[in-house]
Amino acid sequence: MNYRHLGKSGLKISELSLGSWVTYHNQVDVEKAKTILKTAFDLGVNFFDNAEGYMQGKSEEIMGDALLQLGIPREQYLISTKVFRGGNTPNEQGLSRKHIIEAVDRSLKRFHTDRIDLVYTHAQDKDCPIEETVWAFNEVIRQGKAFYWGTSNWNALDIAEATTIAEKHNWLPPSMEQPQYNLLHRNRVEKEFAPLYEHPGIGLTTYSPLAYGILSGKYNRGAVPEGSRATVPAYQWLRERLLNPEKIAMVEKLSPIAADLGVTLAQMSLAWLLKNPHVSSVITGASRPEQVVENMKAVDVVPLLSDEVLARIESVLSGFAEDPDED
């Protein structure tokens, strides 16, 4: 495993990490989580991603219980949470200072720890002043409850505004952004965010590296394998995205490139993300330890992606119209 700096910060984060979205509580209980997390940690993963909104906090509880029972020294791994959807009452949602501070306190209890390494907004709150949000995250850091803060699914203009506000008040600006990024979803990371890599120097911890599973190839020809994300009752909205004929057609054209390299399409897709120097960590998902092992092999695929191979990939994707980003 290789480690990269989180943007311009001094924090070192494994270039492949492990997230819990969809799987924890839906497909993974504490015992399964222990096996998956231990497998990832033994392979060099030091970053585990979560959010208060994942299964109404159940995902954090499962991960927290599993890490506690594994007994891995706290200083050897990084955990994150994302704040926005914490409950059904008005002040359990959004990015007010009240909700941010109380959400972090609840996540600390679920994780059985006294600090969270990375804390993010989980969306943009158009009803809350950005200044209030920036102040609240700085207060959380001042209290020692978190070390770094950042955004997720924000647009570049609002990240820039948050940075300007932080600099005006001598506060800590956002250190990272967590966007969707994969072969089929590229514009925001590669174009819109381009000015932000120099200033404030954000790092990316990207999610959905396999486009919700499409880039694994298992949905080719419109198949829906039993046990896949498309079969999870709480995530039936994914079926429309996963069974998109245009996307499946792209994937079927990419598959021979991976085959020529002697690797899986998923491994090639993950390795392609690691070619981007602005990506600090690619968040992977797994419901079984075997999936973790296969995903981590992507580190060894990166050297195989020569200029010629990258050009073949680009030729397949040329003209593909990706879904617009939603703020």
C-alpha cells in the first residue's frame, strides 16, 4: 500500500481506503465488519469512511463496535464522519453550528473514541450561511474532537467561498473534498475543481470508484446478480443508474482493455483513479473480505496503465455524456 498526503496537509492516508455506505447494517453486521476491517488494515488501509446518515447512525455503530473489538491502536487508523442527515427533526439536519457540534458528539459515542480524524459536510445547505458552517467546524477542531474538516458534494464556488471566509477570520479552511469520481463521472474533479488544487490545496477522498458497481462488469447485459447493491431494498433507486444501457455499453467496451492487461475491470478502474495526483484516497466498498483483497490488488495495476493504455480508455469514453452533478 502507498500513502499520500491529504491535499497540502501533513496527514498521510492510504491511497485505497474502505467505506461502509450501503453495506454496513444492510449486508454487514459487527462480526462480518471485523473480518473486513481487519483484512483491509492488514493490507495497509488506514482510512475508514462513514457518515451519520448511513442507516441512521447504525453504520457508525457497527464500524465503531468492530474497531473497538479488534483492538487496533487508535493512532494507527483514521476514521471519518459526514454531517448533514442526522434525524427527522428540523435541527438534526443541515449545517447549523448546533447540528454540526451535536452530530460530531453523537458520532464520537458510536465510534467509542474521543476524536474523529476527518469530518465532512455531507451536502450543501443552502439555508445556512457558509460562515456559520465554517465557524462550527473550526470550533469542533478547537475542542479537539476532530483534526481536519472538509466538504462532500460541494461545488467549487462554495468551497472557494468557505476558504475565503476561513482566511478572513484566521480559521482553518477545508482540507479535503469527497466527490463522486470514476471513469463515467469526471467533469467536477478534472475541470471544475482544477483551481482548488493549488489554493487552498484540497485533497480528494473520492467515492463510488466503480460507479455504484457498474465498473465491476457484473451488470453487463443488464444482469442483476443476487446479493448485489441493486438488490438491497433500501437502495432500489440505484437500479435505474446501474441498468443504464449507455453506461453498460461503455463498460462492455472497457472490459477487453482490462482483459488484455490480465486484470479485472474493477482493478483497472481503481488503478485509473490512482493515476490522478489530486486524489488522496479512493474509497472502496466491500461486503466480504475477498472483495477487499481483490480491490487492493489495484495498487499493482497502476504501473500497467501506460500512455497507450490510457489512450485506449479515453477512446472508448470519448463522447460519453455523464450525469450532471447535483449540489
